[in-house]
Amino acid sequence: EEEESDIDEFINIVVSSQDKKVNETMEVRRSDTVRDLLNWVDIDPGCQGQLFFNKTVLPEEATLEDCGINDDDHILLKLSPNEGFYSLCGTWQRSVRRTADGATAEREEVIELCQDGTAKYSKVEKSQDGQGAVEDNKVAGAGMWNLRCGEVEVFCAVQSKYTATDYDEPVFAGNVRVQMPVQEFVTGFSRRTD
């Protein structure tokens, strides 16, 4: 009698590209999806990958169990230019301004996406309570970006500076992560042409 495999069991697989630029041994679960693997494999910015097993394209939504992948199997990664990546290169911004009862709040967020996969991020928030009190928060930094599985991912190390009437906070270091579907990104941000 054959035992049924445990879908949450860990297995080791090898994912490699034809040119061997990618050659990774990974510990994964049978319940992980092909899309999960594509997100975990280190693919150069500007490239997209498609996974093959036994000369068959693996659907991104399928689990490894669905694809018949077992311990020690080898999966081929075929890389191709990601035209969507290059179409997103440039400077993007979104601005919000709110007013109520004499008070104002403004926020401008700017993301620069470069062809080499680097990114710059800045955000300026200003508010006035209508009584003379003012608050400013400025965040800026640099990092990396990529386009994977239809999502824009930006990760930057930043410094933040908060000031207010009669108050000046020390510089704070941290990280900013922006991750959203491409359609949400291009409708939520506007491309700057300057």
C-alpha cells in the first residue's frame, strides 16, 4: 500500500537557469506554489522567469504537489527581458492635500525607479492646525526595486526628520517598503516628466 505524501513536508529542490547564473538549492514545502518559487529565486532586475519541469511549463498558481515535484528534483528557470520593468523606469509621485476647519495637511511621495534596479524614495508631510502650530516630517533614502509576478516592490533604507513648532526630533534611520500590483501603482502614482 502506497503512503500518501504530506503536502506540508519539506523537500529540497534545485532551481537553475540554462546559463547557470541562477543555481539555487531550496528547501520548500509541497504546498508552496510556483509563484512562491519565482518570488524566492534571485532573478536580476529587468528579467522575468518561467519555470519548467520535465520540459513542461509550470503554471504559477499550481502547487509543487500539483506539478509532481519531489525531493531532489531539478527545475529549469528560463529568463527573458521583462519589458514591463523597463516601462516603469522613471520618477513617480503622488500627492494628497486635505483641509478642514482652517487646518491643512499635505503629503507628497516620490519614487524614482532606475534601469539598474536601484530606487530613490522621498516623502514630505506638512500640516498646520490653523492656529499657528506646524509639523513637518521628511523621509528620504535609496535602495532597490523590482517587478515580480505583476507587483512593483520597492525597498529603501531611509532617514526621517520630524520637526514641529517648538520641537525638533533627532534623525531616525529605518526602512520603507512599497509593494503593490502594477495597475495600482500606475493609477496611484503619476509619472513625472521633468
